[in-house]
Amino acid sequence: VQLQASGGGLVQAGGSLRLSCTASGRTASGRTFREYVMGWFRQAPGEERMFVAVISRSGDSTAYADSAKDRFTISRDNAKNKVYLQMNSLKPEDTAVYYCGTALVVSFNPDVYNFWGQGTVVTVSS
């Protein structure tokens, strides 16, 4: 499956952005988007890729990093093969490249994710 992330940009502190990740195709095993858990991670320069949010296959279960709780919301539309990350009250420390990824289980560990989008850059100015 191929993932395409979009929606990043430059925003002032306190502002909002909505990231999108669109999936297309099937894996060699024949799995499609709706069969995957979807996660958002971020990676700042010189740092490791860090967990942000994850959503179950059906969308009825979500989990967030402490840094994202009460500010970010992950959602998905299986009919459109999309997963979203609504980010509100953005802070300069949210500046990073944001990646969407697929997994077969709910996990905060990026090593568990088997497909990744190319990333979208979020820059929050103070």
C-alpha cells in the first residue's frame, strides 16, 4: 500500500493544521487500508521518530502521546482511504516532519509500522 501525506505548512503558535494521509493500492498480502491500524508519528531534526496518535481499523479506538492529548485528534474515513490529524493550539515544539504509517496492531513503537508515507513538514513559529 502507498501512503501520501499532505496538509503541512507554516503556522503561528496557537494556530491549527489538518494533516491528511491517503492510502492507495494493496500490499502483497492483499490487505487494504481498512485492514490496517493507522498511526501518526513525527520526527524533528536530529531526533528519533516519535509517536503522536494511533487509530484502530474501525476508528472507534484512539490513543495519543501526552504531548498531543487535548490538542490533536486522529480520525479516519475508510470509504475514502484517508486518515486525518487535526492539530489545534500548535506550539513551536510541534515543529517536525509528520509521517503516517500502517500497522497490524495498535502500537506506539514505530518499528511495528510496516508502510510509511513520505512525510509532511509542519513548522510552528513563535
